[in-house]
Amino acid sequence: MKPLALSLLFLWPSLVSLNGAGDGTWARFASLPYPEDNLFLHDTFPEGFIWSVGTSAYQTEGAWQQDGRGASVWDTFTHKQLSVNGDVASDSYNNIERDISAIQTLGVTHYRFSIAWARIFPDGLLSSRNEVGLRFYSHFIQRLRDIGVEPIVTLYHWDLPQALQDSYGGWINETLVERFSEYAWFCFESFGHQVKYWITIDNPYALAWHGYGTGKLAPGIRGTPHVPYTVAHNLIKAHSKTWHIYNEHFRQSQQGLVSIALASHWVAPKNGDITPEAVQLCQCSINSVLGWFAKPIFVDGDYPECMKNNLKSLLPAFNDGEKLEIKKTADFFALSFGPLSFRLLDSNLLFNQSKKYLLRQLLYWIHTEYNNSKIFIVENGWDDSSGSTKTEDVYNMYPLKTFLMDVLKAIKYDGIDVIGYTAWSLVDGFEWDAGYNTRRGLFYIDFQSKEKERMPKSSAFFYQQVIEDKGFPPIPENKPITGTFPNSFVWGISEDVIQVETSPTTPQFVDRNIYKWDINGTGRLLKVKGVMGQLRKAQCTDYSTIRQEILLLKNTHATHFQFSLNWSLILPTGNTTQVTRANLRYYKCYVSELLRVNVTPVVVLYHPTLEDQRLPSVLENNGGWINPETIQAFVEYARLCFRQLGNKVKFWITMSEPNGIKHIVAHKPNFTILGHNLIKAHALVWHLYNNEFRKTQKGQISVSLHADWVDPANPFSRNDIEAAARSLEFDIGWFAEPIFGTGDYPFIMRDWQSQRQNTGWHNSYLPYFTNEEKELIRGSGDFVALNHYTTHIIHLEGQTGAQTGYEFKVQHLKDTTWLASPDGKAVVPGGLRKLLRWIKSKYGNIPIYITSNGIDDDSPSKDKLRVYYIQSYINEVLKALKLDGVNIRGYFAWALRDIDEPNYGFYASNRAAKLSVEHYRRIVDNGGFPTSKITSTKCYQDLNSSSKCNPSFFRKQLLIFALCGRGRWRRTKSSHIDSWLQFGTLLPGTFG
């Protein structure tokens, strides 16, 4: 027997270009406005939107031999081929009231369930009618209506009576079309007066392909290549006949709607390359699964062209009469989008493209491909939770949130008529080929318990909240405000490192010759023979990197610039008697040139987490920060810096992000000891400055901490809420509490250490400060400096067993509804405001500076993500100032230029300005977000075009030439030039 998959693989190259209207979907979604379309949409679903939850009979009912129920193909399949089954499952047959209570708790308007054909007709025939089974469904439907919930009834969810499989061979036999229509007629007649939504068949693709082709699903047949297509042919006929029965005999009196639940995956061009060929393959991939059934039913009664061209004689044909019978036999498009559509997707049906879990794109494709059909999502959810997960199912909750956001955007942005949504499923149950290894329920069930109690999970609380709110209504706190910052507010840019030149690259007067301009002849500069000029010593302006960087900086209109010194470049051995004078001189020049253009330098002494700013080698080799001698070496290094630079630097940072060392692999085993010594080193340097330099230099000094915000992944879980609070203390309070609070570590760290040691974790070591050290450390900061970039959501893995390590084990999760950078960093402006309020609540009204805030953006020039990021985060700072009374004194955007951190800069690595330069400058010029905007001068396009933009015009009005490499001159427009030339002025060889 030829394997089924090989038949498709063999025919794949014969694709031809016969695409439908949906083929524009991929290009459309690749060109949506960015980042606007990626933002979380705060809006509500339309009035009358259907909120539903669902189950299927075999997955949840159990009671497989109770009250006269006949055997189904799934009973036989699981008993013979699988190690688990649905004999009991969720036992919904014996727990109607528990299910009703769970449904009522959610607040849904509709409930989807399926009728077990073999429960009301044990052998599948009307003659075998089982009154007990009939009463069960009548009672259940009535109970739903009692609580104001409309039933959505699926006639057939894969559980064919085994007797029909035995008698006819199942759906491979066209006789089942008649048997199914008889069964459907009976159901319409018996329940139709209380049912307004009917689904004839669920996911016919999975049934045909895996039930009769691969054998992965019941009835487990591994048929010849033509079998699945014959089965699908009969399923389509059965649906069509059933629709016509309802339309002709029941619609007028019952006023209901009938459809078929079609499942699909989504696929995108491999590597994102949207070519006509790739789109053609994607189109055929969807058509080979969804279109296989949707095109005959919703369009013209016939199969997609790509299937007919690929499969040739394998695909049965409908005659003209059948086509007329089949087309337009659905009152709405019932869509199923869940894990099984991906888990059991034959890889050959991807046609070498990439599968994607994108519901919104699929909705748009259906909308355009099938004539703007009303779409009802009758199954959606995910199975990221393991079989051991109980009630805290955050791994299912976040996909649910993502899919709901997709639906909302499809309605609001794409104009798609989505009329309802069904979360899957109500309760944990038997998950087909996965058995009980995964859980999809909104309510947890202990399958080993007799009672089968329904316990709401986090996803249930979340879905309940969404239904109650009718979506995601706007939050007043998220609305931007207008207003300005005080005139004294610091507007800065921070850079981790600056490139150090050991010697000046362009000193003036390196050429001692004197030149005369031949204005009447060649127009060239002619050397004056026998006349030599004087050389001069190099000046700070001769460092080309300083000139270039400051020109970029000045164009942003920033008032402050923060950068880090490199300890090992100044003191290679760590000994202050062995100073590298050239490097120290460079830093002095950098500071001087900043001040010359009215930019205040903010100098970081040491950045312990930067790979290229390691300790001096001798200190590193002697144990680094484990060795207490490094503390004293740092103090002496700081003393040198204060002496050499302190007369010009009024804003010092002892260390940048020392709390980040615990994330460095090499430091993890001893990070608490390293942190202990870093805190003491900082405190000693602060006291050094305070006692010996502050009076004369009149500066201020502190430490800057990495301070991302943390939210609980599960806001309905006390465990996650407490874990988020602990995480803030472990990440920020670890350094902040000793310095700005009590002089000691946060109580929560000490308490956690004690708990860990009591339970046997002897590696949970947190050093102690002496009383003298506490007094030394407490208050050793003039301000709080925070480096903030993003917000994390964390989940405590409390349900998966004990974890090792000093800290509690948490998982950092991603909320894909949040805007994120190319590097995956979430853009959550409100997290910064939460952080600022948290700092104020813990440490009082101490001055706060945001000393670094930025995001990666891979656009080389139009960095729209960074523009949005900067504007939004600064606006949150303004809210903290105006609305929360936070004593916020300044904001530093990160970074100036793409160097060590590509894509983070205002300028590209070639120093070309990006769009964000103009936007940040406008905010700086406006002092925030005034009601009436102030127009900012656009300088980034041509830095030499205006005296308002080019810092050199402020101090060097007489410069008329610049050397761009030896022998190449550029004439600069100036009103001074003509008068100079009239008198034959002698010009020195090179101008700086």
C-alpha cells in the first residue's frame, strides 16, 4: 500500500496558479502600519456578540455503557489501540448540575456541546431509539435555557456508532449519508424548538484524513490514498443533505441556523519572503485542509483547483446536480482553530512553508475567500498546560488572551463580521490522540476522584472577566496626558561605552607650510616657498571621535550625557601609581568638550556587567569582587577620578547596574557575595566623595540600578502576586534597600533565605552586614538612578515540584498581545510609572532619575518603534510627576549610536540620524507634551546647514575650510570669505 503522505508529496510540484481572493492576505498583513497595528487594542466587542464555551460528548460525557448507550468507534479504537480512553472522562453524564454551575460561573451566553449518536440510537438506526438518552439531552438543553444560555448543538463530533462502522464500513460508504440525515431529522424534530444553532459535523478534515487515512484517530483505518477523499466526499454530501432538510422542513418554524465546523491551520511564506510563488503554495496549503470542504459548501459546490490539479483521479468529482445541492449550504462560517489542527497537520500539506498560530490572518482569509461570510468561532483555545497542571493554567490563559485580541482586531481593524467566540473547553477531558497528557479545560477535574468536582482555573477567571467587560475596554490610566516638566528637568542620553582614542587623530597645524589661494589662475592653493608656520600642541578638539559624537549629541538638544569610564583602560593593573595618561586625557577631553557645548557630563565609574569593561586584570586574577581587596582598589580608583575629573563633573554614578551580576553565568554561584562587596564598595566611594570632594566640587553621587518592572503572570493567583513582589525585592531591593532604606537587605530576602535553609537548601547564603557597615551603607545615595527598559511577567512554578537554587523558581512568560521589539522586549510604558510609584512608596520622596531607557528597533532610519517607545515612556514619567507626585528629576534615553548594542541608537553606526532624533528633540524643546506644540528645528538631515543645528557655529564663526582627508578641501559658505580673499589672506595648511 502506498503511504498517503507520499501521494501528496509526489504531486506537489504540479501546482498551478489558480488562487482565490484570499491570496492578498499575506501581503496585506505584511504592510499594516507599524507599530500601531501591533499595539494592544483597548476596545469592546459589538453588542449581541456571542460568548460561548464548548465540549464534545466523547471527550467529557463518560458513562460509556450506562443507560443503554451503544458503543462508538472511539470506544472500540481506544480500547484496542490506546492505553487510555473516555469511558469515564469528565463524567459529565452524571454531573449535569456541576457543568451547569461552571457554565453559569463564566457568564457565557451560549454553550456548545455534541450529542452522542450512540446514546440516543445505540446501533445508529432510528429503530434503536433509547428514551433514556433522549431524556438526558432534553433535560440538559432545558437546564441551559433555565440559566439563560442558548445551546449550540453539534450532531456529530466523530463518535459514529460502532454498529454503523461494522455494517457499512463507516463513512467510506455513501449509505451513511442517508443514515446521518435520518438521525439529523430526528434531532431537529426533537430538540429544534429549543435550539437555534446547529453544527452538522465537526472538523471533517481530521475525521477523513486521520480517521481513514493515517489511522491516528478513530476508527483508526489506514486506507489507500483515495479513501480519505471518498470519506470527505460523503461527509460533504451528508452535511448538504442535512442543511436542506432543516431549510425545507424546520427553518420556518424553528428559525435556527445550520453550519458545519471547519478546522484549519495557518501558514506563511517561509522566511517571510512574500513572492507570488510562495503565496500560491500558502494558498494551496489552506485550500487542501479548509478549502477542501469550504469551497464546495460556501462557493460553487466543487473542490479547490489546486486539489483537483494535484490529486487528479484520487479526488472524486461532484456532478452538476450535486454541485447545485452542495453550494451555499451553510448559514454562517463555523471555524475551529485549535492545537489539533497543528499537531496532526501532515507536513507535506505545508508545501515547504511555515505554519503560524495566527487566527486574525485566517479570519481575514476566510472573509475575503468566502464572500464576507459571517464567522462564528466554534472552537478555540490551546493545550500548553501539561497533564499535571491544576488550576493555575497561565500557559493556556495567555494563548486565550492572544486569540481574543486577534478576534477583536479582526472586527475593529479588518471589518470582519465575527459574530461569536467559543472557548474550548469547559472542563478537562479526554484529548483524542493526546489522551490525558494535556488539559484544555477552563475548569480543572481530578480524574482520579469519584466526585469529579469542577474547579475554576485562571483561564476561567480571565474569560469570565473578558465576558463581563465585553472585551478589553479602555483604561483611563493608559490615556496619554498633556503637560510639561519643570525647567530644571534633565533631558539626557546615556551610552554604555565611548570609543577611546589613545592619541589625537586630527591635530591642527601638522602641516607647517603656508598656502596662498590662486584666485586669478587655477583657483588652487599654492605653497608659499620658504615660509613656514608654527606647530602647536594637540588640543581636545583634535580627537575626531569626540567631535563627531558631540555633534550628534548636540543635535538631539539633550542637556546631559551619561557614559562609563573603563577602569582597566585608566588603571591596567588596578594600581593608581600606574595610570595610562593618554586614556585619562581622552576622558578629560570628552568631559571638557561636553561642557563646551553646554552638555552636562554624567560619569559612571564602573559598569560591572559589561564584557568589555572588566576589572583590571590583576584584580580579576586575584578573585575579582570575591576578594575584599578589590573594594579598596575601587575606592582608590574613584579617588583618582574625582581628583582628575571632579572639577568638571558634578554628576557621578559609582556603578551602573551592579544588581545585574546575578544574571551573568560566571557569577551565579557567588552572586550574593559579589553583590555584598559591590554594595560596600559603593558606600565607601560615596563617603569618600562626601567627605573629601563634595564641599569643593559641589557634585552629587549615587548608584544606578537595573530596574525593569515585574507583574504577576497570573493576576488571579496569590502565588504569582507574591512571586512578583518578591522578584522586585530580589532584583531592585537587593541594592536599593541597604542604600536608600535600612542599611540591610530586604526582610523578604532574609525570610526567604531562612525558609530555604529550613527545607534543606544549604546553598541559600545571604551575607550579613555588621552594624558599622549598615550605618556606612544607609543613605549612601543622593538620588535614585534607575535603568528601565521593559516589563516582565512571571509565574511561580509551584505546581511542578520543588526547585533548586537560591531564588524561588519563576518562569518569565511572554504576553504576545503586547507590542514587542525585534529582540523580543515587551513595550509596556505603564510599567515605568508603576516602578516610580513603587520606589516612592518604599523610599519616600527621594529624587529619582531614569538614567537609561530604550528599545531595539531594526529599522536603519525610520525607527517608528523607538519613536513610539520614547514618547510613551516619557509620558508615563510625566504622569508619575503630575498625577502621583513622584520626585522625578530627569530622563535619559538610551542610546546615542548603534555600537556595541546594534539597533538601540538614535544614530546608525555610520552616524546617520534616525527618525527618533527629531522626535526626542521635539519633546526636549517642548519640555514634554504641551497643549500647544512648539515647532522644533529639523537638524538631522544636514547638520552643517544651520547655525541653530551645528555646534561649531556657536564658537567658531571664522572657520571657512575643513580638510576631508589629505589634499581634499571643502568650501564652506560664509559671509566672511569674500572679504578675506580680496586681501589675499595667507591661510594656514589645515583647519580643525
